[in-house]
Amino acid sequence: MQKYKYTQSWFLRSEIYNKVLQFVNINEKHSILEIGCYEGLSSVFFSDNLLNNPESTLVCIDPFLSVENNDHKELLLNNQEANFDYNISHSNNFNKVTIHKITSDEFFKFNNKKYNFIYIDGCHEPDFIQRDMENSFKCLETNGIMWMDDYRFGNGNVKIVMDNFVEKYTKSSECKVIHIAYQLAIRKL
């Protein structure tokens, strides 16, 4: 990660960074969707490690400053978008990355693609989390993984929303939890 520009190293301490390769084969075809990119450290990790198959792709969704009620607004006053652009352009498989600088709600209005790996690290407001999880689950392939950041974040609202989602879909045998700690990951059945 030394060739990249960033002001926050949260991703480098994350569970997905340290554990995702236990759940995915780096040589297989991956169709990855990422909601919430910030400076792009997770994006370049996916690009550098999971897009080596000629058919692999990554779709990045982040509106950056265009959303007034962004819960990272105080952090998005510097060069995060410029760092993201720089980082993606210097990643190993940048030509397999598609970027949409829009909200996830806007993206899901036109998305008709399925993904086998989805990483959700977008807005932390409960209604956004719920919509991101529901919309992502609809376009997640069977046996695909959906990994959510900030499960144990802040005031507990994030965890409550995620717990409700997991309870709904595990009860109907549509998913199983494969990782739970600060982050949460499920596999679609």
C-alpha cells in the first residue's frame, strides 16, 4: 500500500483486509461491488488482489461530497476524492474498475448485474444501511459473499439494522454468517 496516497489507514487494520483471502480464491473470476470507497484503499486492495482473472471486475460506488447528509462530511473536506482517483489509476488492474460517483440508491435504479462479492462501507444512517443491504442482497449471486463494515460502530444502530437483516435471511435459510466481529460477513445460500 506504499504507492498509494491516503490520510486514514482504517482499512489496513480491518478484518476484511486481514481475512478476506481465507474466503475467496484469488485466481477465480470475481465480480465485485463496493459501496463507499473513501480514499480507495479497499478498492485498490481488491484491484491488486482479486482482479487477476481476465474476467474479473470491480464496480466502485461513492458520491463523495455530493450528498448533503453524508455522515463523513467533516472528513471529506480534504483530498479524499483526488486520492481515490489517484489510487485507482495506480492499482494493478485499474482497467477492470468502473467508478460511479453517485449514491448507491441511484446506482441500484439502473444496475442489472449480479456480483459474487459485495463490500458495504457506505453511509452509517440506519435507513441507508438497510437499503444498501437489501439492494445488495438482491444482486448477490448464490454462494456470493456480502461483507459489511462497521457492524459494531458507534451507538449500536448499525448493529441493530444488520442484526435485523441477518435474522430475516438466516431464518428463511437464504444466508449464513461466515464472519462476525467489528465487521460482519454473510454468504448467500
